[in-house]
Amino acid sequence: MLKTFLYETLKFFGLLNFVYRLRYKFTQTQVYEINYKILDDTNYINQIKHSILHQEISENWLKKLNKLKFDLCKDGLQNFLRHPVILDTMFVRDNSFTKIQYDYLIKKNIDKKLIYENNIGSPLLSKIYNKSSANLIHHATHFESFLDYFNSLNEINEIFEFGGGYGSMARYILNKKNNIKYHFFDLEVFNILQNYYISSIYPDNNHNFFSKVNELDNINVVKNSLFISTWALSESPFELRNKFENFVLKYDFILIAFQKKVDGYDNLKYFSELFSKKLYNVNMHEINYFKNNYYLFAKKKC
């Protein structure tokens, strides 16, 4: 409760970025279980500098992204996962459900090496399990929860992720099955970070990065493909969702996480109607430790 109050107060007075920078500047050096060669980021920085921010995004997001672009071009990508915008929007840190998620993964008896964190971007490690990050534990939990209902990893050939962050979810899945073809859809600046991150881990990176809806025509959705979006689709403008609806329904498997309501819009009703039980076997349930947030797992009927 106190942390939430302090966070909202700092945010209100515009001090959040300053406090983040000060705090993480003096954070103890992290020791990672996996260390990859740091790529030359010159080309990626140049791409970020010239990346376009779509006009459809909110004024608040536009302000954040301009700040992110400016700082990345100035500071480089070695510590990009400690940038205030990244920490505030796509990097989950230890919280009330990190231990719940970690305990779930341990009980499921996953290979713990799958949640070993790496050095790319200098992520903050978890105090719950200091070989991983809360963010990686969070993403592992999403995918493993999906597999609990549809144990389909051997079937899945391709994945399309709407709002892929910096590539953390993709990293977890590709470490489980590295011959999956991955497609990312996101703002251009995040596409560049995804490409940098995935290329650092998989030098033979041949995955695809999209930032415009009309580029989706280039994707031939193959049988047994999976569509993923954890909160991003449910937080997108209704106009963008409309453009995506027919595309999403081409996928045989669905993994979506969403808030019950965003800006007064009823996501529970929206996703219930979109994924008709006539077309899909659907499991939609509230996340038991995350009130008013839901998982939707679906598999298309034969």
C-alpha cells in the first residue's frame, strides 16, 4: 500500500524518472547466470534515432517514447532494461505475486535453467530467486499456464506476439523450443529493441518484426500457430483492435491476458464474444492472485 502511494505521488509530481535513475545507478552490480557477448549497438541506435512514432498513440505515450529514444541514443543499449520507461511499462519487478508465480513454476518442475536471467540490457534480478528476474518468472508463468490447458508445444510451429515488449516472452519460449518462427508486432522503437535482444541471444535470428497493420498481409498464418498478447491488445484503441480481429481469428491457438475493464471498456465481454465457443475450445478465468485480470486460452476446433 505504501509503495503504491509513493509510486503514484512521484508519478504525479513528475519525479518518477529521476528517482528510478538515481536508484538504479547505485544498484549493486548484478551477477548473471548466462552471459552473452554484447553486440555493437551502433546500427540499432541509428535505427532508434530515425524510428517513427505513430500518431495514434496517446500524448502520454508519445512523451514517454520520445524520452526513451533520446536517452537510448545518448546512453546506448547496454543498460536499457534499467531505463525508467522500460521499468514502468514492460519490466515487472518483485511484487506481491512474484513468489506465487515462482512457487508455481517450481511445483510444475520446469527446468530451472529456463528461468536463468542473462546479461543483455542489465536486468534487475529477483530477491525471490536471484538467478532470475521477476519479469522472466512472470512471462514463464503465462506460457506454462497456457500449456496446463493446451499441452501443445510440440504442435506449435509459429508464434505471433502483439506487443512483444523487448522480447522476454519470446526468449522463454524459444529456449523451450528453438525452431519456432516468431513474429513480433509493436511500435517501431520496440521492434528495434526486440531485434537487438533476440539477436544477442540467437545470432542466427531470422524472426520478423512488424509495426504497421498493413504489413500483416505478408504473414501466411500456418496451421498450429499461436497468437499471444499479454495485456497489450486489451489496452489498445478500439480502432486498432478492429483491424486485428480477422487476423487474430486465423490462429489455431490463443494466449491472451487482459484487464477486465480499461477506460470503462468491458474487455471480458469483448473477448468472450470475439472467441466464440463455436469456433474455439476456450478457457477464460480470472488470475487468482491478480484481481480483475484474466487469462484467455483457446484452441480452434477441428
